[in-house]
Amino acid sequence: MNSTGHTQPGWYLPKSHYKRFIAVNQRDRAGLSGHVYQYDLDPLNQILAGCRRQERQSQEKLYRQFYPVLFALCKNFFEDKHDIVTAINNGMLKVFANIEQYDASKGEFFNWMYTTVRNAALTMLRDRKTKAFEYIEIDDYMGFESAENPFEQLSGNDIHIYLSKLPVATRRICSLFYMEGFSVKEIAEALQISEGTVKWHLSESRSRLKIIFEKTL
């Protein structure tokens, strides 16, 4: 991990996830937490220039512009709104402090910022040793087959509605695997739990989602 809080699998959000997010928001122009969200490149470049000059107004504009998607992201890891906002704030402080390290030749700013905030949320999970975030360790005796992504055909709003129906421990692992592109090994390392525990929660998520999907038909 470096000074911006980056961990595996690297800086950037998988392109498929980023494109899907943009497509969803171009269609309905609504953020996943209920706030209006628009992605406009030219004003964004102006805002980033102001952030590099440490202008408070530009930092506030950047925060507000991306708050909806970051709220939806951190909601996958935490139940309490205070914890969600704290994770966003921790991540955005890293973004502001290290914005000069962003390299446009390596990808979109959105991806870099998103990954920085996500890693800040994971760091918060690791650092908080409370019962609410403990996992019961399970031996790695089971395999896990993931032939398809259960969220592949769903819109952004629907994805988060269904994720919210899962227990928080299962939800965060499900989100990291299917939405963020983490491998089983990377999730185990990020949350400091065994691979067997990760596989159990992934299997549990598929079983629960199957029941949820059937009830909605």
C-alpha cells in the first residue's frame, strides 16, 4: 500500500464497471443514493485544476459531484450512515492530499478517485476491531464456482437494492467480488480473513440472491 491508500488489484476500477456506471447515469441522471449526478468532463478538468491549487471551493465541488456514487460504494461495506460518510471523507482527504499523483495517462480520474475511496473504506474495516466487523473463520475445504455474475443484467439502482438485502458481512464480500473485480485471494488479503471464509460468503450470497430474485418474479 502506498501513500494514497492503494491496495490490490491496483489503481483503477474495472472498465466494465465504470462504463456500466456511466451508462446507467446517462440514462436516468440519478445517483445511486438518490442525489442527482452528472459527469461533465470539461468542468471536471477545471475543478481538478482548482484542487491542485488547494482551493476549498473546488474541493467542495469535486466532493459534491461524486458524493452519490461514493455513498453507494461505501454503503456496500457499512450499515450506519455515519460510518459511510466517514469512509467517504477519509478517502476524499487522501484524494485531495495526493491529487498531484494522479496520472491521466493511466486512466480516468473517476477510476483513481473511486479506488482511493474504496481502499480507504477497506482500511477502515481492517482498523476497526469491533464485533460488528468480525468474521467467523471457515476452513478452505470448499470450492467456489462463479459461472456468471448475478448482477450482470441489472441496473445500478437495482444492484444496490438487492445488495442491501444481504447481511453486511456477506454484502461487502459479494460487492468486492462481483462489482469491484477482486479475486478471492485479494478479498481475503484486503479484509484479513481466510479464503475459505470468502468462498463461504460468496456461496451464501448466491443462495440468498437466488431466493430474492425468485420472489421478485
